Amino acid sequence: MDETTRPPEPAPEPTPEPGWRRTLRLLTGPAWPLGVLTLVLWIVFGVQFLAKTRGLEDAMFALGALYPPYFQRGFLWTPLTHVFLHRGLLHIFMNTTALVSLGPAIAVRLGSDLKGALLFWTFFLICGVAGGLLFLGLHWNGDIPAVGASGAICGLWGAVARLTANGELAPVFSREVGKQAWSFTVMNLVLIAIGFGIGQASGQGGLMIAWECHVGGFIAGLFLVQAFPVRYWWAASTRLSRRF
């Protein structure tokens, strides 16, 4: 008598891991320098909140914001410190969301050890300072302050625009980079329109968006990425394994 057997049931498909969990594992693993930087920005924002409750927020902005008249009077550190200050919860939320989106590729490229962290933080800050300096140059006689990490984040965008699928760098004047530059331009035009609308609705006027910092950071990132070493952590692991 022939025996019949039931075909094996197909294995259940694995439940896809939530995106937030993958991001968290990345920020605490290979891209931990980015995770630390994001945490620092939120800690500084928390300090701003405490300063506001004690009536010290204006003093904090006076010392740290990028304000052309103060810079001319000797506040030479503000092209750096303005990167860590934000105007409100929406401002820092948007900036850190963009940071977490754009930063991993560059953080991993520069290495996951302490040296890689120092390289990544240095890259980020140089782009932020470059954006601040362009803002100062275009508003030397102005009286509008600028705060926020968006210039430095746009520097990461400029660096990512150069990356190819195999991790190499595309020429600055290439079609691939041109597409990213166009997306960057459109994004800034949208932000300027939104900022102008908010400025008019609030009665403050102006654009409310420091697009100059964005442009300065983006251009700095485009060229700066080729001056930094390539230190992927898996390349280091491969070299180590070959020694044994």
C-alpha cells in the first residue's frame, strides 16, 4: 500500500525589522560617531530649554549665535558655536532627521574607531563653519542672526553626492553630482518659500531660512570629502584577517 505524506509547510516569512530599529543599531554600531553627534545636539537643545525657563536664553544666543555685528566685535567663535544652537523643537527635529539620513554613509566611510569619529566630527564642523562664513560674507552689514546645524548637514549632503555605488568618488562636475545639486537647489527653494511664508505670517518678515549656510556647507562637503581618508571598518577587518 502506498503511503502519502503531507508536503512540508513553507517556513513563515521573517517579520521585517522596523526602520527605527535598524537606524538605532547603525547609530550605536558602525556609525556610532553620528549617534554621539546627534545626542550632543539634543543635549545642547535641552540646555537651551533650561536656559529659557530661567530667562537666560537670550544670553545663550548672544554668545553662541552667528550675528555679524557681534562677530565684528570679537565673537570669533560663533561660526562654530552657531551649529549647536536651534530655534525650537521643529528646527532641531528637522535637522537631526536630515543628519541621521545623510550622515551614516560618511561616518562609516571615515571609520568606526576613535580616529574615524574625530575625522567625522571634524568634517561636520568644517562644513558648518564654511556655511557660517559664507553667511557672514553675504550679510557683513546685516543684523540677522543664524543658528542651526543645517549648514554642516548640507556639507554631508555634498559629500554623499560624490559617492558612487562602489564607494568611490564621482567627479565634482559629473551628471550624478549635478542631479544631487539640483535636488539641493529645489530643496532650498522650497524652504525659502516656507520660511518667507512663516516670516510674513508671524510679522517678523524676511526669509527665516539661512540658505547661505546651506550653500556654503554643501560646496565645502563636495570638495572636502576627497581630502579625507577612506577607512571603511570592513576594509580594516579584511586587512587584519589577512595577517593570520
